[in-house]
Amino acid sequence: MKNIRLTIQYDGTEYSGWQVQKKESTIQGSLEDSVFAVTGEELRVSGAGRTDAGVHAFQQIAVFHTQATLEAETFQRALNAHLPHDIRIVDAVECPEEFHPRFRAKSKTYCYLISQTGVSSLFLKRYSWEMPYLLNSDSMRAAAQHLIGKHDYSSFRASGCSAKSPVREIMNIGIRDSESIDFMTFAANTRVIRISIQANAFLRHMARNIVGTLVDVGRGKVPPVKMKEIREARNRKAAGITAPACGLFLEKIEY
């Protein structure tokens, strides 16, 4: 029996998230169909995180156990041959049987892109939250400091979340703005804010709800100091809207 660890990238636009669902296209479902096509085995592909519908990934980690004797590199080529164009395995290695991508993860980093001020580049529409106004990134950075640490994040937890505890630890929130962004060697001259959030784990929609609240701060609707009050309220109604899924990327997982 082999345990194969996959590093996967995907554009989540056309998918109903990571987790297998009846009658819906999902990342996990596509991977399991590909594994079946290669091995003839109906296997579960377990991922490090259950990204939502429309969310993308630069580095999703997943594993599957198989009786097939193919080498990991051969699995990578064979699985890619059966996957749709918007899902790619960028690395495959054999790993210890006890490795689990979700439970062994020390931290996950999600990043979010916001494009601002009127008409943005056509190629950013699919991967960012477009806004017709400028945000005050300094205020957003000040507000974000109130979220760092180990806290109850119920104010940023979506209904239907299956987590037993709302307590998580955010290690870092980085907010960087620039007047342009590079895209496939081209420069898109659109002001972009990039928000990265590193935590030991995330509640359902937690990253997107934090982004939505930070946007309220950036617009001047909420003062930065109120972020601590919002967090301590432990009430979803106290925080901002859920940011659109299109701007969110699972960027990195640390083990």
C-alpha cells in the first residue's frame, strides 16, 4: 500500500468547492475520478482544507492510499492527463502512511486580492474583488492588529460551520497595496490590495468575513479600534459582509 502526497493548484471558479457533493462539480470529486481512471480503485482523496465554492488554490495538499505500484512521478503525469484544464498536480511524492494533510498542518495562509478605482484589468475580474473606490490600507493594517493572537472568532464564523470550537490562532495578517500587479509578464495598472492571513486553522468563511470587515474599515465606515469590539462580541452580526469567493486563494500550508 502506498500513500501518495499531492500538491495541487486550481482555479475554483467553476467548482462548488473542494468537498465532494452530489450532482455538483468539486475539486475533490475531479481528483477522485482521475485516481479511479488511473488505478481502477474508488479511493478517498483527503485534502488539507475544504475551500469554498469559487475559491482558488496555489498550494492545496492532498493524499490518497493505493495498492497501485506506480511511482509518484508517474502518478503525477497520469492523473494530470485525466484532470480538467483548471486543476493541476504540480508535485507528487510518496509519504509515510500516518501523514494526514489536514491534521498535520501547523498553519495555513490564505490571501485575498482587491482591485480598486473604477475599471480594472479584464484579467483581474476572475481573481479579485473589484471596487469603485479607494481603501485606506493604513487603517486596515491598524484594525488587523486586533485580530492577531488566539481568540474566539465567532464574529467571523459562518452559519453551518461544523467546527467544535470557534477558537483559532492567527499568527499574522499582512496588508500590502500597490499601483499595479504583474500578470504573466504583463503589468496590470490597477491599484491592488493584497491581504494575507496566516492561522493554525480557519472557521467556515472566516477569511472572507475578516476581509469584508477590513473593507468596512478601509472605507471609513468602521474605525480601526472597533475591530477589537467586533471580535469580542462573538456575534456574526457585529462583523462585515462576506467578501466574494473569487478573490480568495489558499496560498500556503506549513507542516
